[in-house]
Amino acid sequence: MKVRNLGAKSFKFVLSYSVIVALLLMALRFIENRSWFLGFFFLISAGLVAYIYTLQKKIPSKYLLPGFLLLFLFHIYPAIFSGYVAFTNDSNGHQISKTDAIASIIENSNVPASDIAPIEFKAAIEDSSNKLFVVFQYPVGKFWVGNSSILKETPNAQTPGFRVLNFSQTQEVASDLGNIQVHMKGGLLFQPQDFKTLQASKPVMVYNASKDELINSESGVIYRPNDNGQMVSAAGDALYPGWKENVGLRNFTSIIQNKEIRKPLLAVLAWTIVNAILLIILSFLFGLGLALIFNFPRLASKRIYRTIFIIPMAIPNVLSVLVWAGLFTTQTGVIDRLFHINIAWLTDPFWARIAVLIVELWLTFPYMFLITTGAIQAIPNEIVEAAEIDGASIFKSFRMIKLPLVLRTLAPLMVASMAMALNNFGAIYLLTGGGPTFPNTNGNAGATDILISYTYKLAFNGQEGNNYGLASALSILNFILVGAISIYGLRRMKTMEGIN
Amino acid sequence: MKSYTFPDAKRRRYWMKKILWRHIVGIVVGIFAIFPLIWMASAAFDVTGQLSTQQLIPTHHGLSNFTDLFGNKEKPFFTWVRNSLVIAFAAAAMQIIIGAAAAYPLSRQKFKGRKVTLTMILIVQMFPQLLAATTLFLIINTFGKSFPFLGLGHQLPLILIFGGGALGVNTWMLKGFFDTIPSEIDEAATIDGASHFLIFSRIIVPLAAPVFVVTSLLSFIGILNEYLITSVILGLDGRNMTVAVGLQQFIYGQYGKNWGPFAAGALLATIPVFTLFIFLQRFLISGLVSGSAKG
């Protein structure tokens, strides 16, 4: 027993220290790459692991720590980070820092340097790495060997450790040769232009750090940073790429002020709420109706019906929604052919919304059916019987006794369903893609888009590039919406407990 | 004789009045419930593979949709299946381990901050991870710059993301079950000198085995069903996708063309989940029916 204990102890020791070391190494790598937050987070994690598993004696934190670290990193931090991204212009072409953006602009502004004559070179293979290099002389008397990533000076044209290729061997490596760019000091760039000579080029853009402006040394045009993270000339020509910039409340103000964003967004917001409320009411009524009908002791086959009714829960949602989308196809789809109708289910705004509701109802009614069945079965029989003795009709006993009791029991679950309905991404995005798209609007909002699907389209499916900043601002809006509903629901639950 | 026919007729009238319409409602709703499933199955075996000519019972049936699906080099169905299984197994295992580990002290130990922790988990649960999909994408992108295997297009970060959602998903449910295991058992074990880890791994976990089966299966199915975060992190690159994302890319916008092979793939992906679900429905129904009454 003692020995085994020792084994377990040393295993624990080795495990916790290797985790700490791994976390520290990751932290260093992140800090090296200037990912400050992640570096900091892994540093803290390493500290917490060290403290909780090796120093202190309290048990609960040992069990909770791994879950909480992951919860923070992949659930809470993204939410907080949305709050940060929402105040930036993060989007395609605005993802790097200003320093990187300017370096990239300068590097991409190379033009052939007419004052430098083509330079003769020899291709060579380094024996140790088997990589391709070029050997050349610039200026006269100075010898270099280099490729895109390495540049070394050599005393003379003889390069020990390299195997110089003859002409036909050089031709064989033509494609690799074409990719070589030797970066010289002073921004000069040497590239092979044929199998014998290098072409020199140099950037036309020059950055003046003290004035924070880029100057085109040929045309003399001056580019200055604008407030959206981009270098722009006086004439309005922008240089790409731009950089990530804090834009303050602009994403939010543009939601309010920019008519092209505001109009579709209001429609999306309205449909998000209407869709959720309609769905909850419809699916609750449907489920409750079924529960009342099939909670009938003398119906022998009610268990078979129950199993059939919950089949929608047994099919992977993504797939069943895609099948529905096929069935709803206009004219050629099964539904139109089966009922001999010609409804543009997925392309007419009104019918697309109906189709969405039908599919969502199909997805959710089994759950509602099961929970309302449970709630009805939980109503004590005496209450219903007492009401019958008092002469209440079936309808009255339902309305005055069963319904309030069922609603009271199910209130918390309904709030949770409401929060889910507000974010029913799959049912909408996979059925209609949020479409049909509103005409004449910015972005690609559609008649059946809800906030989450619109956000997804803005961030990952944008016609005008992916706008992470605006998408994050919408996420914040969605957080507020879901939070408000949840708080309202919790409040209601509290007051109901009070009534009890 | 008459005294016998009378209750018979009465019974029949009762049947007509109280039972018949229930069967009619049941059949209509039943058809609605299985509607997409039967059409999916019928399309899978319809060799014409056309949406526009599809009949409930296909006139020309065969397996050509399946062979088309398997033979498609650009849409590697079996690679998608493998991706889905790897991700769902790993992430479900992670969710269950993390959830159980967190539920244990929350159910068994009295410590400062216990209530706050439980409330916090409940609140976090209200904000699903997918709301922050945009920033998850940006964060994983940053990960990838330092550690390529943790970057976009890789399965590990996706598994970690789902694992990170574990506390919100399973903790309350598992805690509820742990609460029903009498604490006398672990008190006795403590007196016998068992450590907390021994109690957790040798007493609590084995006793809770049934609930682990159900929760891990629900986690597993939930992850198989996930579309948004999966497509964002793995991207829409042929070999990277899961079954859900892959079949969506396969069919989206080309229902006319790919309907048959898509239905074949969807049917294949549905069968295991469907079987598991029907096998487990007793637990699920009793859980939901009695669970709702408790709430």
C-alpha cells in the first residue's frame, strides 16, 4: 500500500509539473508572437495549476480548475472579446497591425531599379540543407549567397558547402528559382529574371515615421492614415492592406445612422423576436394539444404514437432541415407536387417565413409534447375531480386548472426554449440561408434572417468582405437580447415561487 | 342476448366518440413527424436521383446513389464520417470528464463559493457559445499563428472548444444525479481511509454509470449536429469537413443535381443516431416527462 501510494504520488508530481512546463512554454510562444492576452492567460494558468495542485490542500478547486480554464478560454473570453472587436474595424484587409500593414505596403510597391544593371548569378545547392541559393556579386567585389530567407556574405565566388549548378541543372530548378527573392539592405530586392541574371527592384513607397505618412518617391503623392485604419492620399486613393484600428462606437452608430445597415437590421431584429414568440406559442399549443389528446388511459396504442411523435428528435437536425429544404423546393419539390400547389416556399418572403415556422415546429414539438405530458401527469387527480364535482365543464376545468398549473411548472423550461428559439441558427440558415435577400440593402440580410444567421453571414459569408467588427457589434446586441429574456424569465420564476 | 348487445353497442359508440378521432389525429401527426424521414429514405434508393421526379415508392430503385456518393473523390464521405466520429468521440469524452469532475465537488463538498459557482454556470449556460462564433474564429486564428496544430482547419481546437462548453452543458445534470447517491456511502469510505479521488473514481463514477451513458450520448449527438462553430473552425475545405457540414456543402443550392446521393449520405448518417435514440428513448422520455414535473 505504501509503495503504491508512493507511485501514485510521484505520478501526480510528474504530471502536474509537466503540465506546468507545457503551459509556460505555450505562454512564452504566445508572448514571443505578441499575442499578449493568450500569453498572459497561459502564464496565469500555469500559476494556478502550480498553486492548486502542488501547494494548497483544498479539494474542490482541484476538480473545478480544468473545466473553468477551458470555460474561460473558449466561452467567457470570446464573449468579452466580442466586446473588444465590436469597437474595432476588424475585417478583411484590416486584420494586421499598423506596423505590419505599412511594411507590407512598402514591400509590395517594388518597381525595377533602373539605376542598377542586371546582376549575374549562379544557382547553388547547399549541401547541408539541400536548399536552393543564388550566388552573386553586388556591388563589385562583394560576394553574397542567399535565398528568400537567408543572406550571407562570402569572401569570394567560391562558396564552400554549396554545390554550384551548371546551366542545364539550373533549368531543372526553374520553378524554385522563380520564387526566390533576395532581400538586400535598404529595401533592395533581387529576383532572378532569367537563368543568368538577377533583376534589382526597390520599393517606391517610403515611410516617414515622424510625420506618419507614406510618400511615393516617383510621383510624390503623400498618403496619410485615415480614421478607418488605411493610408489614403489627398485624392482619396487608398493603399492596401489596412490595419486594425479602434473605431470607437462607429460599428454601433453605423447600425443606428447608416440607413443601409439599419433598415435590414431592424427587419432582422423584428423577425428574430416574432419568430421566437410565434414558435414558442405554436409549439407549446401543439405539444399541449397532443399531450391532452394522447394522455388518455383507454387509448391502447398511445405508447406507439408517442414513439412516432418523437422521431424528429432522433434525426440529426442538420440533415432533416436540409431534407426539408429539398422538399420545399418550388414546383419540383415533393410538397408542391404532392398537394398540387405552386408556392415559392423558399423565395417568397411570406412563404419562406411560413416554411421556417413549419420546420421549426417539426423540430420542437416532440420536446414540448413530452414536457407537457409530464406536467399534465403531475397534476393531482383530486383537483380535477373536485372541479368536476363543482360542475366545471371540461373546457373550464382545462382553462382554470390544468393550463395555469402546466404553465407554472413549465415556465423555466419555456424560458430556456425561448432563448434557444432566438438562436435557432441551423433551422434557418440551412433551410433558407436567411433568404430571400432584401433588395437594395447593404450586406445580404434576408427575410428569414435572425440575428445569429445575419451575424454569421456578415462575418464569414460577406459579399463585401468579412466584417468581424460589425458582426461582433451584432453579437453584443444578441447577447443583450438573450440576457434580457433570461433575466425576465428568472424574475418571473421568482415571483411564481412567491405565489406558491 | 339483448343484455349483451347493449354494452357492445355502447362500447362501439364510446369507441367512435372518444377513441377514433384520437387515432385520426395520431396518424396525421405521425405522418408529419416521419415526413422528411420517409422521403429521405425513398430518395436514397431512387436511381433517377432527381428531386423533380421523386415518387414515394421509387419506380426504379437501386443502390446507384450510394455508389455515386462513395465514388465522389471531391466529396469524400467516409473522410467526413471519420472526422465526425473523431471530433464527437473526443469532445464528448472531454465534456463528460470535465462535467463529472466539476459536478463531484459541487454535489459533495461544502465550500465557499459553491453557490456562486453554480449560479455562474447557470448564467453562462444561457449564452450559447455560438453567439461568439466570430470571436472564436479570431481567437483560433491567433492560436494558429503560434501553434499551427491549434489553428483554423484543425480538429484539436474544435474539440477543445466543445470541451470548454462542457461546464454549461453537463454539470447541473450530473450534479443532480450525484445528489441522489446517498452521502453515507462516501462518508463510510472516508472513514476507511479512502482519498477523495478514490471515492470519486471508484464509488461515485461507477454508481452514476447509467447517467454517464445517457449524457455522453446526448453530448455525442449534439456535437455531430453542430454546424456553425464546426464550419467556422474547420473551414469548408473538402477533406476537413464533418458529415453535417459536408452534406450541407454537397446539397446547398443544387437540390436538383445532387438530391439522390445526398439522401443516401443523409440516410447513412441518420441510421446510427436514430437507432441509438430509439434504443434510449425510454430513458429520455422518462427523464423529460418526470424532469419537467419536478421543475
